[in-house]
Amino acid sequence: MVGEVIETDERGREDFSLDQSLIPTVRRALAEGDRARLEALLGPLHPADIADLLEQVDSTDRRGILSLGGGVIDGDVLSELDEALREEAIDVLPADALSEAVRELDSDDVVDLVEDLEEEQQAAILRTLGRADRAAVEKALSYPEDSAGRLMQREVVIAPEHWTVGEVIDFMRARDDLPDQFYHVILTDPRLKPAGYVTLGQILARPRSVRLADISDDSFRTIRVTQPEADVAYAFNQYHLISAPVVDEDDRLVGVITIDDAMAVLDEEHEEDILRLAGVGGESSLSDSVFETTRQRFPWLLVNLLTAILASFVIAQFEDTIARFVALAVLMPIVASMGGNAGTQSLTVAVRALATRDLTGSNAFRVVRREALVGLLNGVVFAVVMGGVGILWFGNGLLGAVIAAAMVINLVIAGLAGILIPIALDKLGVDPALASGAFVTTVTDVVGFLAFLGLAAWVIL
């Protein structure tokens, strides 16, 4: 049975997702307390798949896996695990398994593992490290949160800038403490200031007599240790970097950031933007408790309630108009809904463009004009549609004209609000993904109801 599961996993899942048939098999091994069978099931899996398994089972099964299968829960699994579950994993893992797992990690992965933990758990993990590794992690933790200093790893391969290919090859072959993975040999001057770097491919392809400085990579850039990690991720994406040296305030080399860490930051930024646009918080997770999820969502539901009350207040000003012409109550949600959708479309484009730094002061006017024209054209098209609906449904030409005009007005305003509000919030230093949705919804609802009911009161009655 075990062999069949492992073989199925190794033959592969074309979508690379976790083999769901594995979960009930793992549960049976847990129920029987069969440690050997559990470790045989988990052993062939990639750390990311083991982390997925831990995230997909309930808390009881997760604790059982951590207790019985501690031999295969290594540092890479802890690194892949959702942050919300790391504390639980660290509490449950046997002390010797936790110690072995942490010692296998590079310094940047240890920092990522411990930076969000309680002080007691941090101390427990730091005690498992050697003196030099512990000092490196504590130094990294002293840098600002979400900075390059937290993201970098201390393990780095350096060589004097005057060395040759042959010298650096002999040096690397003689060392037994090289990082498990690295992409560049960083060239430094006598003061340990980075002067360039050379890819391993270039080193392997060149004769031994070639100077490293003559084959250094043109993509060389240094990153300040206090640089925000969002800027780091942008630089890697913008300049197609594989790794980049990190320097302190004196421009001395203190570490290196690799592409996997930069891409992880990009992924986190994208995920946070999506969650914030939906009003569920930037750090929401499927593993969060009911209370935690409720706490994250409550403020945005409260904001939505307040904006809905404001829209209702606008409607209340036209109570007599609606009472005299009931068809308005039937049609006004359409105007507001279309405006809300159009505003969300513009808002999503704007927030994404601001995050990738494609929307700047130099092209803002052109983008605003484009969104206004898009809103106008869509407004005209749907004005014709809804004008016809108003005439055919209620047999009233004036009603058709009113909803057509309101549709044009609201879609133009929605396009403008969707682009201008994120830009304004960004200028004020407020995360556009966090607050734009509430403002855009308020504007489209209020303008939609005001335009439709106001025109109706003026034209029809």
C-alpha cells in the first residue's frame, strides 16, 4: 500500500498539486500510531508538498504528523509552512527534531522562521544554533522589519577582484563550507566593498588564466541593508537579477539576496493586494481561527455599512419621488451596480500599476484620460441598452432617457474614481489596496443614486 502511494506520487501529478489520495492513507497511519509507515509516506515528498499536507489536515491530524513524523519535518518544511501554523509546529515538534531542522537552514530562512514568533519560541530556536549562526540571526533581526537585512543570507562566496578563474576554482574546491546553492562569486576590494560578481557559468566556461574582473556580469547592483524588501523585489523583477550583494552604511558586504527570496516577496505583495482589495486583510489565511478571521473582516464590513448608510441617506432625500414613481426603485440598483463594477475594474488596474510602479507622475494624466474615455464609451453603450429597457419595460420614454443619462454619468465618474482615488492615497502614503475600495464604492453608489433620482425628480415629475 505504501509503495503504491509513493509510486503514484513519483509518477507525478500533471498540475503539481498534492496527491489527495495520500491524506486518508496518512490518517490511517496516524490512527494506528505507525511511525515507520508515516515516515515512509512523507519521506519521498518535496518539503512544499509536506507543508501543503500539514495545512490541509485538521489540527489533531497535524499534531499527530508532527509528533510521529518528526524525522521528515525538516527546516525546509518549516520554511514552506504557512506562518499561522509555524508556531503550532514549533510547539509540537520534539526538541531534537526542531534542533536538527533549524540547523539545516540558511541564515535567511532561520530569520524568516523566527521573526514573527513569540520571544520564548525565538529563544528556543536560537538556542539550537551555533554561536556564529546565532549571532548572524540576531544581527539580521536587529534590522527593520521588511528590510533587505531581514531578507538576506549571510552565507556568501567572495573573492578578491584581482583573482583569476583558476584561483577561485581552487579556492572553492578546497572549501567544505560553501552554501548549498549560490549563483555568483562576489568580487570585493581589500575593504570588503563589492566591486562586481561573476556567474558560475562564466567561471566554468573560461580558461584558468582569465581575470575574474574581466568577466564580471553587467547586471551587478548592490542593495542597501535597510532597503525596503518591496524595493528589493522590484529590482530583481525589473533587472532580471539572480542574486545581489547587500551592503551596510559603509558599503561593506554583509550578505546576499537570492532570487527565490525576492520572488517570495513579490508573491506575498500580490497576495496582500488581492486580499486587501477584497476587504479581508492582508495576512488572511485558510488556517486562521474563526475568531481571527472575524476580527480581520469586521472593520471592512463596518466601513461598508457606513458607506451603505450614506448611500441610503441620499436615497432618502428622494423618498417622495420614489413613492410617486415606483419604477425608479426597480431600476436604481442597476445604475449603482454598473458604476460599482466599472469602478472596481479601474481600481484593480490602478492598484496593480502602482504596485509595479508602471503608473507614475509622468503618465498619470494619460491613464486618467483613458479611464474617463473608457467610462464614457461604456456608458454610452449601456445607456442605449438601458434606455431601450426603460421604454420597453415601463413604456416611458422619459424614464429611458433618465436612466441612460445616469448610466453615462456614473460610469464616467466610476472610471475617474477608480484611478484617481488610488493615486491620491498613494501620494498620501496610504496603501491604495487597503483603502481604495471603500472610497470608490461610496462614490459610485452616491453618484449613481444622486444622478438617477435627481434627474428623475427634475425631468419626469
